[in-house]
Amino acid sequence: MNTVYKEICQAVVVGAGHAGCEAALACARLGIDTVLFTVSVDSIALMPCNPNIGGTSKGHLVREIDALGGEMGKNIDKTFIQSKMLNVSKGPAVHSLRAQADKSEYSRSMRRVLENTDHLSIVQAEVAEILTEEGKDGKVVKGVRTVSGALYEAQAVILCTGTYLRARCIYGNVSSYTGPNGLQAANHLTDSLRKLGIELFRFKTGTPARIDKRSIDFSKMEEQRGDEQVVPFSFTTDPESVQIPQVSCWLTYTNEKTHEIIRENLDRSPLYSGMIEGTGPRYCPSIEDKVVRFADKERHQVFIEPEGLYTNEMYVGGMSSSLPEDVQHAMYSSVAGLEHVRIVRNAYAIEYDCIDARQLYPSLEFKTIHGLFSGGQFNGSSGYEEAAAQGLVAGINAARMIQKKEPLILDRSQAYIGVLIDDLVTKENREPYRMMTSRSEYRLLLRQDNADLRLTEIGHEIGLILEERYQGLKEKERQIQEEIRRVERVYVGTSEKVQKLLESYESTPLHSGISLAELIRRPELNYEVLAPVDPDRPKLLRGVAEQVNIHIKYDGYIRRQQKQVEQFQKLENRKIPEDLDYDEIPSLRIEARQKLKIVKPVSVGQASRISGVSPADISVLLVWLEQKKGRKG
Amino acid sequence: MSEFDTIAAAATAMVSSGIGIIRISGGESFSVMEKVFRPYNQRKKMSSQPAYTVHYGTIVDKDEVLDEVLVVLMRAPHSYTAEDTVEIDCHGGRLVMQRILELVLQNGARLAEPGEFTKRAFLNGRIDLSQAEAVMDVIQSKNQMALKSSVSQLQGSVRLEIEKLRSAILYETAYLEAALDDPEHISLEGYPQELLKKVEGLCKELDDLLKASENGRFLKEGIKTVILGKPNAGKSSLLNVLLGEERAIVTEIEGTTRDVLEEQLQLGDLSLLLLDTAGIRSTEDLVEQIGVERARKQAQDADLILYVADSSRPLNESDEEILDILRGKRALVLLNKSDLLPVLTPEMMEKKTEHKVLSISAKEEQGIRELEQEIRAMFFQGELDFNEEVLITNMRQKEALKDAKSSLQMVMESIRSNMPEDFYTIDLSDAYQALGKILGEEMDEDLINEIFGKFCMGK
């Protein structure tokens, strides 16, 4: 007698990391009965590498996740122990929020949210197989089977396996087949995915050692404090609630001796001995990589960051490594302040299976398997924030698929999330993909400060933003428009008060009356400092003044980008039918034809971003589509 | 790529002929026209004139009148492209048409890509569906040809110079982006002023390139002029006199010039691509044979042949061979060595060759001015012309250089007005892309690769 446990739900999420949590929450909050699988309930929303959330461009992603109704921003606001707005001396487009997290609190807090969300249940088990059946348009997902044989039937399955698929941790000549922190790897699912025709390959990443705080001589390091006035990530967090005592990070440097130790032991590095086959990311190189590639640099920065309030473990930022244990000890203790260092956890590299995300539509659904979605590191990205962003989109789209609604696809002019996903599903990605502000061509419009203005309406339409928050946004929009109009209209005269104020900011005195807006445009002035000469200034909602200031100051540049976006959207709006046969189109160059067949772009815009597809190919494509449309009237 | 902006191009060949047509199409075409056209009746408001009307007036660049023209107005959807369209009927001829087109480009239109008018006509429903394949074919082949010729016509030194400029721009962009991405590792303290100096330098280099593009030193362009003659007739001496420098090696030994020498010569606003060849004779010397063969080949697709004959020596079978090549070609016969006692007379030669004959002395530099005048006259009377494709390529490249320059000027402007550093990269990237167009290269992953390749960053 064949007896297995069987359950019927609507959506299954495989993995409870940052992608999985957002995916499961989005699904459940949209009313979908969701089961979230994890190999260990104690490792939900684990931060296996750096102890922070946000940073340049990643902070943008967190804000966008929040604006759409995701959880990451709220969760870090509840559990941060230090916060900093980076790049404040630069333009508003590159301001980025970064917060140090109390890792275990972060994890616990997210778990609490998951456990108390309706329609969501957590199951500790390893998923071994994706079940499908043949539908009339190809394969359709039916559910999953766990290692123990239990069946979970579902209409949608979201893969968020992170770095766990056939994971292998390596340092020196030691390698163990485990996920991060010695957690159990997922060794069965890969075979099932291969059988479904999904192509997988190996990526690699690494993490530095964790060291005992008591063994560190902080007097030899520079203290790095948090901001005096903390800005929360979530648009819903009360700014007062985040003004808490903060913990410091510490800065020290490697030196010639460190580099010498590394160079002498390079032959023992698994990277150079060929023991590691996966491709690592160039933006977070191991310390041995840095020493080899930037041989002329005399020192590299090392950031010592707390892992939480209730632990003595400190993260050694900047010195990830896969060198042998003895070399690690020698290398770390050569750094100023670490002479007597006690290592708690070794640095290691980790290899894992992931996919070429060109197998996905921008909805993050597999092109060949209806109902199968994926998000996060499994898609070839890296970073908690990148993972969470994809998880959110995959979760939303799985729910929308079940509800027979059109998928949510954010384009490159709407959000960093759009840039991230478009890059992943369009371009050939040879290393773990990290977000960067330079990847966003319209970054002046996609600021972290206006994520709510860009996306909260969409979040509301989807159903993840409640009415009250939406109405708040509408009021904010109204106030911004009104206040911009007001400062354009209000003139300040040449009174002594005005001239004195200008003088105090080393700004040229006035010869005649001038609008407030004109004054705001001066580089040395801004909306805020002009308050004393603007008696009729109304009381405004949080964030309004900042928007007014940015809009007035950078008006010309903003308009320029808006014009570019208009052009961009014309091609984005030219949709390509799913069943288009590129072999039928004459005059396409062979290379273009091949690339187009791999990516199957959803729009002419996406097609134009595929490397190897020329502008002439795009023209040919446009003409063909026009002909296919069979021109009516 | 912009699909629906305003484009312009010559609708007729840019050669000497009665009428030339410059066509402008797109939403802005009327406003572009208004900026360059002054109607005869100056009170006439051009933009509110009805469709299918013709207006007489002049094309004016600032206060200079470029040409008397007729302007034809068409409104969407009743034109070839189904967009608002203006056609400027001007006097035919390369210089006039080029200047008018350039003026139109300066005033808001973009030079049309090959096949772009046709593409728009199709996309806007003006061309029958059955012709789609033909349209696609035209677009693809014309673009590939243009790309090939654009890169291959570039002078080697110019190419290197542009590559150098481009990599300098990329480096600065990557530095900025690396610092923006990783502010804790890379500082921008004092950098803006440093960048300002660098960009000023880059602008100067761009200016030089622009000048080169205007003087025709940019492309291997010009009227392809091949100098033919028997050994030691004085071909190389003529080349040297024309160029005013000792370019070709001149000796008394027959067969000194064994390969084809290539030089560009500027006759006022006319540029010649001069090709000096090996003297034509039957020879046993293998290297020289190859030279002679090349000379023949060059002569075959020359726009103009200068046949140099030694007036102090009688014609022989080698001359007959040359006369054979000359048949049916545009050519001038130059009786050289007029300082010596002549054996050949102009009358004789004119009868024999049916080409115009001039007496010159390369050695004494006599008759050279007359020769130059004759070439200019032939050109302006429309007897001579050269490859139009080169001209359009040059115009496209000039446009790209100007775009790059104005982007760099924006960078300087941003620095001077204390804009934050991240604003610089917008225009730096534009400049990089504009220069890339000249080389047929795109940006793709260049920036990301440069950031990771040149700067150490990350946790």
C-alpha cells in the first residue's frame, strides 16, 4: 500500500531566505494559500554574509520593495543597530541608506511576521522534485514532492533556493557539502530541474571570518558612527521610532605584511588550484583576489562590523577569503588591531547551482513551464536586497497568475527592480549580478526618496498597499505639486533680512526681487534654509519639502531624462507576440536571430537591449511586426 | 534608438545637377524649417501655411544667404512617410546641399539612418504590406554597408585618436561611478577640478578632430585622382609640386615608384585623393610588375586620371597602353617638361587622346595653377564628382563629434556650476556613446567592465 502525506494548497515557495520570505508574504497577503518550505525554520531570513541591509543602489531596492508593499524595509527598521545615509554630499539620485542589522533579531522578527500572516504556513522539509503535467501549451506545474515523499499540490511554485542547491563550502583544501553556516544543502532538486529541461550552472561567492570582539584592539582603529538623525527605510515607519542608541563599526587596514602572507600562500588557495569551478563576483572579490589584481595598492580597507547586540561576533568586511585556516589566522592577525584576534568562524567560499535567468520571462515565470517562478540568488543575482526584490515580484506574479491577472512587469524607467529583472532576463550574466546605480540609465528619476511616488500606486492596485496608506500618498502628491507652484510664484524682495541670509550662505546678494524657486536653484541654497524669508510656508507632510527641493533644483536634468523615458517607452510598448517565429523573418542577421530565439523578448525595447542585436535588426523587427499585424483600415 | 524623432537627409544625390532636394520628416519638421527658411514675403507665418503649398525664399544661416529655394510643405498623414514633411528644393551640387543639410541638422533634426524614410513610410502604413520584405532588405543591407564604409573610410590616425579619447572618457566615468558605488573606498575629494581640466583637454582634442573632419582630412575622401605615365615622365615630381612637399621619392632612375602612393590634396574647398603610380611599361622586375598592375587597377575606378607625358620624348607602345586605359575615362593630359625642347605638341596630343591637354613643367612649377583651375572647373561644371557615400559618412561623423563635444561642454558646465558629481556621468556617457557611433561600437558592458577592471572595490 502506497501511503504518502498529501496536501492541496495554491502556491508553494521553496526556500525562506530574503527572496522566499517576500514571495510567500506577497502570495499570502493577496489571498493565496501558500506553503513556505525551508530546510531549517531557525534559519528563516538568515543573513549568512554581511550584517547590513541597503547600501548604494541596494538601499533603493529596499525602498522600492517597501513602496510596493514588501516587508524588508519594515523589518530592518525594527532590528537595525546602526544606520547611515551614504553619499549625502552627492546628488539625490545616489543617496543610499544602509543599516547594520542585529542578525538574529532580523531573522526572528521576519519569522514572527511570517508566522502571523493568514494563508501562510511554514513547513520544514527539503523539496526534492517539481511536479508537472503536459498542458495544451506545454508543461504546467502541479506541485512539489519533498524528500520524505510528501506531496503538495499547487498551481504555482516559486523557487528561492539561494545558495543551497548542491552547495559546497570551501577553504584551503577543506570542502564540505553544506549550505552557509553548515546548514543542510539541497541536493535533490537539481536533478528534478534538469529533467524539466532547465539549464543550471555554478556560481561562487565568499564571506570573511567572524571574530571575537574581546580579542580586538579598537584603539588602533577608526570609529565609524551612525548618523545623528536616522532616516527609516520604510515609508510607514515613524521617524521618531528609529532614533535609538547605535553601535559603531570600526575601520582598519591591511598592510604589506598581510599581502606578503597572502602572496606566499596563493598556491594553497582553492581558487588558484582549480578546486573551485564556479564564477565569482568581481565586485566583492576575496582579499587574495584584490592583492593579486591590484598589486600596486599598499593597503586595503577593513571594516569591523558587529553581528548583533547579543553576540561578540564581529564581521571582517573587506577580507573574504578561501585560504587555508592557518593562513587565515596569520593574515587576519597581521592587520592593525587584530594582532591577538580569535577567529570564531572561518572565512570560506561557497559554490552553488543557479540558472541563466534568460530562461525566465520578466514576470520571473519560466518560459517553458507554466506556473514555475523563481527569484533571488538562484536566478544568478547576489545580495539580500536583490533577492528580496525578485522574491516580491515572483510572489506577486504567482498570485496574479492564479487569479488570472496580467503579470506585474516594472520597466527600467519605473524602478531599480525593473532594471534588475530586465538585466537578468535579457543579458548574458557571467557572474553573480549585483545592483549598481550606474546600471540604471534613468537614475535621476529613480531615487530612493521618491520610491513611494513611483510605486505605491502600483502596490495599491496589486492589493499589497492598504487604502489609508494610498490616500496618504495622494495627499503627499497634491502637496508637492502645490508647493512647487507656490515657490515658483512667491517673490522675495531685497530686504535686509534676505540679504543677510544670502550672505550667511555666501550667496550673491539680490539687486531686485526674485522667485523663491530661483533662490532654491542656487547650489549653495536649498528649500530648507530659505524658511526664514518665506513666512507663508505651509505645514507640509513628511518628505514633501525634500521633493520640492529636488524638483526645483534639478529641473533641467529631470526633464531631460523624462524626455528620454518617453522615447524609451515607445519601444517598450511595442509588444512581441510570444509565438513569434524568428526563423520566418527575412533579413535578420544570424547572430541576432540566435540571440532573439534565446531571450524571446516581450517587447521591441527588450529586444534592443540584447547584445548582438543591432539597430538595423530592430528596424527589421518593427517592419515585420507591422506586417504581421496585418494593418487594419 | 529614437524611432519617431525628426530626421533629415538629401532626397536626391548630392551631385552637381539642376535641382537638389533636402527632405525633413517628423513632428518637428515645420519648426526646423522655420529656423532656416526666410520666405520672400517675410510676414508670411510659415508654420500656419496649408499643406501642399510651395513657398519661395532663401535659406539663411545667421545672416548669410546659402541659397534661393522653394519649400514644399506636407502634413501628416499626407506625405511619403505619413509624417509632417518639408522638402527644400535647392540648387543641386554638393556644397550647397551639404551646407543646407548641416544647417537643418544644427536646428533640431537628426541625420536619417540609411533606409529610414522608407521604414517610416512602411510603419506609418504608406507602403503596401507586400513590400515589407523589400523594405527589411533595404534597411539591413544599407545599414551594413554604411557601417562598413564608415569604419573603413576612417583615417588610421583619426581612428586611434578617437579610441584614445573614448578610453579617457570611459576611465573618468568609471572612476566616478566606482566612487559613487563605493564611497567608503574611493573619495571624490578635489576630483571635480581635476576632471574639469581633463575635460577641457579632451574638448581641445575634439576640436582638432572637428577641424580635421571639416578639412576633409578625416576620411580618405576626395576625388580619386590617379597619376599615370611612363617611367620617369615626372609623375612623382608633379605629386610633390601639387602637395608642396617631398612626398614621393624623385630620382633619375626609371621605375623608382614601385607602389601606389596615396595623398590628400586640398584645392580650396575641393579635396583630391591623389594616387601616384608606378610608371607603365613592360618590365621583368617582379616587384615593379605588381606596381604596374596596381596602377592599372587604380586607374580603372578613378574619378580623374592625370596622364603625364614627357614632351621631350616621342610616344612609344607604353603610351599606347596608357591611351587604352584612358579611353572613356575622365582625364587630363599633361605635357610635362615644357622647359625642354618639345617633341610632342598639345595639338598632336589632343587629337590623339581626345582629352584636354595642358603644358606644364613640374620641375619649374609652371602650369600648375592652370592645372588646378582646370580641375576645379571640371568639378563645378559637373563633369567631375565623387562617391556620395563618403560625404554622408563624413557628415554623420561630424554630427557625432559635435554631439560628443556638446556633451563634454555640459560636463564642464555642471562642474562649474557646482552640480553634484553624479550629474557628470550622464553627459560623459553621452560623449562616449557619440564617439562610439563613429567607430561602430556600442556601450554595452564597457562601463561595468572598466569599473571592476580598474578600481578595487567591494566588501
